[in-house]
Amino acid sequence: MDTSDWAGNGPLANFNRRYGSLELLLRYCRGHVRAFRARLLFMTFAFAVLGLAVPPVYALLAFALAVAGDVADCLLLRRADHLVCRGMGEEGLRRLTALTAFLHALALGAAAAVPFWGETQAPLSHAHYEPLYTICLLTGMAINAGLVLPYHPLAVTARLVTYAVLPVVFLAVEIVKIPVMAPVYSLHLAGVLALIASFIWFLTHVMRNFTRNRSVLLAQALQQEELEAAYVRLSDQKMEAKRLALVAKNANDSVMLMDRDGRITWVNDSFTRITGYSFDEAQGQFPGDLLNSGETDPATIQLLQDSLRHARPVRVEIRNRCKDGRRVWIETNQVSMLNAAGELETQIAVERDITAAKEHSQQLEQARAAAEEGARAKADFLATMSHEIRTPMNGVIGMAQLLRESSLTEEQALYADTILSSADTLLALINDVLDFSQMDAGELNLSQVNFDPHACFEETVRLLQAQADAKGLELVLNITGRVPCQLCGDDRRIRQILMNLTGNAIKFTEQGRVLVTLDAEPAASGAGHDLVFSVADTGIGIAAEKLGKVFERFSQADAAISRRFGGTGLGLAICRRLAEAMGGSIAAASEPGLGSCFTVRLRLQSPLAEPAKTTAAAAYPEGSAALDGLRVLVAEDNAVNRVLIEKFLQSSPVELAFAKDGREAVARFEDFAPDVILMDMSMPQMDGLEATRAIRAGALPQPAIVALTANAFESDRKACLDAGMDDFMSKPISRRALLDVLGQVALQAQARRAG
């Protein structure tokens, strides 16, 4: 048996300790030592009787041999516990004690044989007396040894083999001495065999009795162990029940117990504190009759009833009525306890007053709704202001452009240029505010189209060349050979970043140059490229302590700079937001008096499987024959804008028609059959989106429809495209931009006419 089972003090542990193999061995040693005196008395009596039948010297010799062997055996056995404590192993001790048992058995056998071997000194008539005495003495010794067979089988076996061999030897010697086998010896032989058989039966009985007793004791130990474990469990359950009862009684939450019919059987103090009903008032009542305010959702009440009926747990929020008439919100968590038969025995409800949390949640919901309403009002305000400002701005800028192209004196040209410059500044301000508003609202949408980065940067820098020339600055664009011809991304937003950075560099530089550098690196992921460009100038620079603030909204490095150069302080903040939206970053380095350098890194994808965008200016130069005979319908409710578009296109070979609202536009579409419709979004009678849907729903040949509106949000662009328009232009528009758009759709119109 594994000694690891001996740990502990329970009945089973005590049994394991008592009947373990080592403990049985030690019990054998202790018992043999304790029985020494009894054996000594037996041997004294036995050999004293022998001395009456044989010469005393033989009896004394036999007694001395028996006592010497027993003493030697006991001297070792009494040290068995000490040897185990000193580290002797069980198997070693077992073999050593078996050896001393064998030597003891030999000594006893020799003592029993002394009178037998001394028979030559006695008369012949005693020849049959000594073997019988010897056999009887050995039988007693064997019985004594057999009683402890279960404790030390190896030692007992050594003794029994020794005791069994000696009678056989004695009998064999007697038979050899006589020439003819006498009947008496046959009888002796039969008696010896019968004695051996009886002794085997005796040993079997001893082992069976020991095993049976040990099984009984083991069963008793196991039963006692189970009883003690059950007692411990019962004690623990009582203690746990006591603790739970104490917790339930003093819990901050209301605890309510109900029987299988749903009547209240017990409530804690918190129930009384929350509802106002005492234990006596609540006992025997149905919770619904006592507490239901009539304001709980019927579906929730049905869930509670189903929970009780089907013994299912449920967690819901209900509206209760207190004793004083107050209404409270309660979160109730109800579980069922079933008996051994699976039937409902007790329903437990743990309830918490969540009135304050509910009110707080409602306040948060109201605040969220108010915030959303404020955001909508802000967006509506900005959209309205954008529309209302862009509409007259379209007339101001357009008419100023027409005025500038007429025959003017130098002074008049200066006035016209001032109008255009001021209008462009105001328009940039409006665009910055709208962009930042969209970013704050999380409505920034980036398009993914193929574009040529070379053309994108060359065209943008070319647009700013006039500003640099006006200040006598050198504007240089350097594109490395690592920049691919096509990439995929939002080139309109990239142009916006470049325009902002380069425009700032020109604005804050009085002399020297502005250097724009474009480079590209393969992306670390292996897909696409990192487009890296920088804008360096030799301008006024930025102090180190103020460099970190330039990307904050409505922030400039110095108030004096703001007064001197103007601006909203949104440009760089917008650049940073755009760069981050494209998975990139923007950084600045500067030295006061020496200039600044802004570096942008953008993560762009490889080109899609479609041709890259080309600029309209390159594909459709002004005065292209593609516009010849192009039929253009302008749907615009503003008279100034109609006049402006007419002036922009009066020198182009197009046929013009006008409509003042959406309904008229649909009618003119049917009788004029235009190739292109320039459609305003906001018009009386029928707006541009509704008019577009009506036109697209018709069976007539479809024109290209271009939105021409003062609504400049990305959501407006998406709404136009979803309605069926082909392109989008936000006011104010320029003659160049208008011709570019017409040039793009001219080929579509020609294809339709040819079809």
C-alpha cells in the first residue's frame, strides 16, 4: 500500500497506517518481542518435561539451543523501529528479519532433535518415543508461527519450511535404520502427512480470517470516513447557510423568497427599506399584488410569470409602487430552487433600486439627443451659410473674372485683381471651416482612384506659380525617379495638402525660394508605396517652443503673424487630419529667420485595374472642337448665375438653354434634348436631385448631368451621384473649370448622338 495514503488522521488514514506493509512488518517485530516471556515459560515447561524422559543433559542442551535462537532473533526485532528511523528500507528490514527467523527456526529444530539423536543412549524400547515428542514440539512451534503469517509472510514461511522438513528427516532416518518397513512406520508416515495437510488448512484459515477481518475493518473505516465527511459537509453547509442568511439579511439589495405558488415567505431588511412594507405585511402576499405599479411593460410581466411557471431564471427591470405611493425602478434577478424531484420549491428574487441610475441614463440620453441636435443644427447652419455665401460669391468672382478679361485701364485692372484676390481669400476661409467641420463630425470620406502623382504635383505647383512670381520668389518642384507613374488614393485631398503647405510657404517667404520635393518608398508591407513630399522655404521660420502648436486648430505661431499675414489657423490642422486619415503623418522643422520645412508621408496603394485619371486641361484644351454643337441645358434659379454661365460660354460653339427650376428643367429636357445638363441642387418647385431622378426614369436618350451647386459638403456630392448625376461642381466656378467639365462630358454626348 502506498504510504502516501497514510497522511491525515481520519478513520481511513488510520486503517491505512495500521495495515500498511511496513506497519504490518513492524507489528510482527513488536509482537514477537512482546511474546518472548510467554515463549520462554513454554520452553522451560516443555524441556523440563523432556528431562524426565531423557538424560537431563539432553534436556538442558535443547533448552539452551532454543533460548539462544529466540534471544538472537529478539535482539534484532526490538531494534526494528530504530533501524527504520535511521533510514533502513522496508525491503532490507524484511529480508534481515526473515534471516533471523530462519536461524531461530533452525535453533528450535536443533533443540527438538537433541532427544531424537540421543536415542542410542536409551534402551531400545524407547525408540518410538522421541520422534513423537519431537513432532509434537515442532507442531506447536509451527502453529505459533502460522498465527502471524499475514504480518511477515517471508519470515513465517522460512520457519514453517524448517519445521516441516525436520519431521520428514526424522522419519526417514528411522526407516533407513531397519531392514524391513514396519507397519508402525507406515502409520507414522500417514500421521505426518495428515498433520501437514491439517496445518495447511490451518494456515489457509488464518489468512482467510485475517483478510476477512481486514475487509470488515476497511469497510468500517470507509463508512466512518463517509460519516465524518458528511458531518463536515453538513457543518459547512450549516455555516454557509448561516453566512448566506446573514448576507441576505444585511444586503443592500432587497431579497425576497417565494413559495411554489409565488407567495412571499421571507424578506430582508432592505426590502422594507426600499418598499416600506414590513416582513409581516409582505408575508403571504403575491409580489404583483403588493408592489405592481401598473407601469411595467406587459411583456416584462409575462417574462416574470413564465419564470415562475417554468422555473427559469430571469433578469428584468420593473416599475414598482412603494407603500408611500412612490414609484421606483427595480432591477430584479429571480432564480428558482428545485427539489430532488425537479419540482419548484423556492423562488429567490434579488432586487436593486435603480431609480437614480435610470434618471441618470435618461439625462444622458437627453444630453446625447441635445448634442446630436446641436451637431445637426451646426451642420445645417454651416451648409446653409455655405450655400448662401457661395451663391453670391459665384456672381462676385465670375463677374470679376469677366471684368478682368475686358479692356481695362491699369488702375481698373488693379481693382479687379483686388476683388478676385479678396474673394479667393474668403473662399479659402469658407472651405477650411467646412473641411474642419466635416472632420470634427467624423464625416471625412476619402476616395480611392488611380492618379498620376507627377501630374498631380506639377499642376498644383503650376497653379501657385503666379503667386510666387508676384513676390519674386523661385518656386521649384523636384520629383525623384523613384516616384511611380500611377498610384491609388485621394488625389484631391493630396492636392489640398500641397496647396496649403506651398501657399503658406509663399505667404511667409519674402525672398529666396520655395522648394517642393516629391519622393516615394516601397511600403514595408510590400503593397503600395509611401509617398513622401516636403515643402521647404527661406521664410521667417518658427520658434522651437511654438513649433508644436502650429498643427492645432485656430492656432498660429504668433498673434503678430496672424495680424500681418491673415489666415484662420486651420490650414495646418486640416493638413494633419488629412495625412492621418490617409495612414500617414506630417512633421515640421524650422529655424527662426532661416525658413521652415514641412514633410508629409502618405500610405498609398498600388493602382487599381483601371486607367489613371488625366486632367481635363490636358485632354480638353480650351476651344476644343469636341464642344462644337454641344447642347447644354442650365437649370439655375439664380439670375446672376444664369447670366454668368451665359457669358462664360458665349464664345464657345455650344447651344444654350435655361430653366429656372427643376420642373421646368424636366420639361426642357423633353423638348430641347440636351447633351449636358448643368443642374443646381436647390431650386423651387422641384430640386435638382428630384429633377435628376425624373430625367433618369424617362425613356428618352440620357444626357450627362453635372451638379452645379453651392452645397460643398462631401455628403452633398454623394447625394448627387446617388441620384444619377455624372459629376459635381461646387460654386463659385471659374470659366476654366466649366470648360474642363464640358470637355470631359462632350465625348459621352457625341457617343449618345452617334448611337
